[in-house]
Amino acid sequence: GETVTFWREAQTMTAREARTQFLLRMADLATLTPVYRASPYSQSAGSTMPLYFRLDVVRAALARWDSMQAILERKAAREKVRQRRRKRRQLFFIGMRLKPVRDPGLEVPVGQNAVYSALVCNAVIALAKAVAFRYTGSGAMFAEAVHSAADFFNQSLLAFGLNRSQRLADQKHPYGYANEQYVWSMISGVGIFFLGCGVTTYHGIYSLLNPEPLHNLGLGLGTLALGGVLDGYSLLVASQEIRREA
């Protein structure tokens, strides 16, 4: 009799185990006849918990799912769903932790004012030098105009990269987009090298082979002075940005 009792208790399981291992619902367990044993999860005397015989649980599972293979396939599908949800939670957690931290006292990210001021100054300088070249015919003024245009192109790429780097982390880029500013800085450096050096070298050689007399020398000198003032202002803004970042 003791052996039979031990065997029957060894072949029982809790409702949680039945639902986890065989994917049964409480409605399925309600059709089974439980045995009650003292609950190890309660400190109150006389507290009991229902246990179900494993054989009865297996029969109920087969009645619901038709076969053990169907149960295994269903459990595998649920595990895949849990893995996807866990991965989304991890990515969301990383994204929240890696959001760009900005000083509440700063209205714009550090460096943005310097880039935008240089962008506007270089646009004005490039336009002024192009007009000066048109009326002076100076090859040096043409080289300066191309150089300022390349600087404008350079600052445009830096501004584009800076704006993209401010985007928050997402599932595709859980570590954020901060490194994009360095990629666009490299592209701008390559662009200014080929555009500035290539075009000015070509025109310099052309001017040496086909010299033309200069006109309106005062206009050219005034344009260079204007460029110096605007570049000085851009340098001042950049210095202020550096001090603010420090």
C-alpha cells in the first residue's frame, strides 16, 4: 500500500506544470479529478493545493492537441515568439540607455552653430568671389571662388551628418547614429580635396598658358577683405562653441 501511494504521488503534477508542459487551460484541468496535498507555498495550517495525475493530464492534452508532436510544435512556436519579444525589449532598453544626452541649458547640440555659421559665410564668400572673378578676370580670384564653394560644400555635408547623428537609437541601429557625423566628415574631406584642388589646378595651368589683363583690382581686394571678415566671424563662433563644450 505504501509503494502504491508513493508511486501515485510521484506521478502527479501541479496545475502550473500541466499548463506549461502540456499547454492545457484551466478549463481542461477542471474536467480532471485532483488529489489534494499540503501546500508548501503557504504558512497557514491546513492549506492544500490540487495535484493532477500525469496520466490524466496526458490524456487531456491528447484530447486537445491530438498528438504530442502538435504540443511540441506549439511550444516551439511560443518559444520563438518569446525570443522575439525578448529581443525587442533588449533593443528598446539599449535604445533608451543610449539616447543622446543633451545639456538642458543648450538649445542646440554643441558644434551646430559653428557649422551653420560657416555654411552661410562660405556661401556669401563664394558668391562674392565669383562676381569678383567675373569683373576682374583674375585666375587667383577664380581659385578663391572655387575654394569657397568647396568650403560651402564641405559645411553642407557636415551639417547633414550632424543632423543625422542626432537621431535616436532604434531597432535597426540600437547604438544610435552618432558615428554618422564622422562618416560625412570623411566624405566632405575627400570632396573638398578633389573639387578644390582639381578645379583650381586646372584653371591655374590654363591661366598661365592663356594670361589675361586684370580689371577692377579694387573690387578683388575688397572681396578678399570681405571674405576675411566673414571667415573671422566664423572662427569666433567656432571658438565660442569650443569653450562651451569644454
